[in-house]
Amino acid sequence: MRFSSNLSILTLSLFIHLVLILYAHHVDSHPEQFGGLKYTDVDWRVVIDGARLIVNGGRRRGRSVDDGDPARAQGWIVDALNLKIGDPYARQTFRYTPLLPLVLSPALIHPLLGKAFLTLLSLSIPVVLLSRPSHCRPSKGLVHALWTLNPLVVNITTRGSPEAIIVLLVICTVSALVQNSVTTFKQRENPSSRWEKVAALLYASSISWKIYPVIYAPAIWAHLAKRHRGWFASEIWLFGTWTLFSMLVINLPLWSIWGQPFLDQTFLYHLSRLDHRHNFSPYYYPIYLSISESSMSTPTSSSILSALSAFSQHPLASFVPQMGLATFIGLYLTQKTSLEFAIFLQTVTFIAFNKVCTSQYFTWFIPLLPSVIPHLRLSARRTAVLLSAWVGGQALWLSTAYRLEFLAQSVHLQLWASGLVFFMINVWIIGSLVDSWAEADTRHVEPKQPKG
């Protein structure tokens, strides 16, 4: 692996990103030339509006900071010290940690600066992957093909979707955990492993940034138990203590500044989130029906649809299968396969069973693939079939969504059916990947010789 080769590919990717960022700026500045459409994702505008509210310090159009100003942060320390810090949660649909708008605050100077910084964070992911020790370093070709030059990743990043930040934190967490995959017995017995402390801090940062990495706790537990030869080894307690302590250090100051809205919108909101806008999720249509029904004076005529709508609104509808599968995969498959494969499966399963599923969520598992693919025993034909099915399922859904969104056709039921097809494809692919790893584990096992 040559450094100059990696630098050339990263430079090429940076150039492509910058060109698309400039193109996005042109499209956003002249939407009338593109049918009223904008290139930049709406989430970017929400985050930047939040950053603007924070920096304005609770003032709106020159108003002083008053207790009644809804744009002022609501934490106790703001009132106690009369701090001029604004409230990003005054922006409707802002559901992020306040750290996100602070990190992307260069966009307040110019939008191009914010997206350029986001691009640098995205391109840090292949750097982290390829900087691992040789025993756990993925293939350079796979890393650059699946992330650095992946059109999906480039498009999502240049549109301003900030998924690259949480992905970077997760990849850093996993990289720190696998650093010690090859250690001496003496090192395994050391309860103050440097890399495990780093991993605990990174894992706490990941959960604090976006709550979904909490699903990796069973896999990390199983990984540490396998390394330290015991489910309740002192090193595991130490890792958990460091993680909880780091989360408190990160989130207590944020809560003291932004108060209850910080907890409600950053963490608690996602436990009861209902999104009726069309997406890949199999829960989309029942949620859409439930919200449509609540806005009508008469209930729906079908008792089956009523029951389906009521079930979809319950937080446990998606939480139980998601966490059940994530726990099983983490505790069982980590022992049989590897940490990265288990986390990859947890992520794919979580996304497939989530109440909301959009294209940017796919970036959560893509950088885990370079470390997983070499261990899979899939023929070229089988790989082509699985990949074609996954892409075809998305194409079917997108073609139906186009009819709904741009042609104003009432195809909600057809769109839901397309989502169910894509869901079943995902489940089939997950099963195929698990089977292929099991074949890899047993293919070269020597048969036991009979005694005597």
C-alpha cells in the first residue's frame, strides 16, 4: 500500500466533492432553472438555522435577550449566568445534538465552507480505515470503491447530509476496539488497556451524537468477553464505566445549557418518532393512515386498517424486533464471527426494521463492508444476484415514489408494497451473508481422525 496512491485517490475525491458543492450552490441559488428543485438536503438548512440561532445568542433582529425570548437556550446555567446563547430547538424539526450545528458553524461564514468541512470529515473515514495495523487493515481498493469514490456517498455528503460525522465516530470506535485483536496474554490481563479506554470515549461520543450506536453494546460486550475470557471480566466493567462517565461529561454541559428540549429532541424523540412522509420503511403506510385518520372526523371503515394503524403508532412496534435482533446478533454472532461483521449486521437489521428508512441511512454500514467482504464466501454470480436485487428493490420503490411526488398520483398503497418488497430483499440478503460467513468458517475445517 503506497501513501502516494491513497493521496491521489483522496485528492480526486476531494475535487469531485468540491465540484458538486459548487454545482449545488448554483442549483440552490437558481431553483427556477431546475423546476423549483434544490440540490441541498433540507436537513442541511435545518442544521444551519440551528447554528444561526445559537450564535445569535437569543437575539432576533436586534432584540435583547429576555426570559421570554423563545430563541434563548433554556438550560439552568443560561439563566444563572445570563449567557447569550441561543436555542437551536426553536427551529422546527431540529432533532440533533447542539454539537452538530457548532461543528458545521463555518457554514455561517459561507455555505461552501460548511460543506467543505463536512467533506473533509467524510474523507477522514478512509484515512482511519487504512491507518489500522496490518492485521486488521481492510483492502485499499474496497475502501476507496465503497466510500471514497462511491457516488451515493459523494451525493449524500455534497447535499449536506451530516451522516459522515456519526459514521466517522463509529469507525473510530471499531478501529480502536480491533487495535488489540492481536495481543499477548499479559496485555489481555491488563485492565487499563489504552485502546479500550479510547474506544470507550469514542463510543460514548457516538451515542451522544446520534443515539442509534447504542445497539452495538451487545456486540462490544461479546467482543470484550471473548478477548478477556469472561462475560464479567474487570476490563468489561472498566469499559462500561469509562463509557458512562464520558457520556456524562459530554451531555451534562449540553443539558445545563439547552435544558429539557435537548433531552427531548436529541434522545427521547426518536423513541416515539412517527414520520408519515414516504420512505423505504415497512411501517410507512400504516403510520400514514394513522395520521390521515386522526385528521379526519370519521374513522376508517376497515377494522383491520384501524388495528394496523394503532399498532404502527406504538413505540414497541419497531423497537422490540430491532433491539431483539441487535441483541441476538451482538451476543451470539460476535462470538462466532467478528466484531465488524456483527456490527455490520446489527446496522443493516436496524435500518431494515426501523420506522423511518432513507437512503442516507445506508451510509451507516457501507464503511464496514471492506472489512467484511474478504470473509464472505460468495461466488461472483451470487454476489451479482444479491447486489442486483438490492439495487432493483430501490429502483422499484423510487419509480413509484416519483409517481407520487412529481406526478401527484395516488399510489401510496403501491409505494408501500414496493417498500415491503425492498424489506424482504434486505432480510434475504442478511440471511445470505450470515450463511456465507458460516461456510467460510467451516469450509477448511479438517475432519477429526478416529481414535485408535
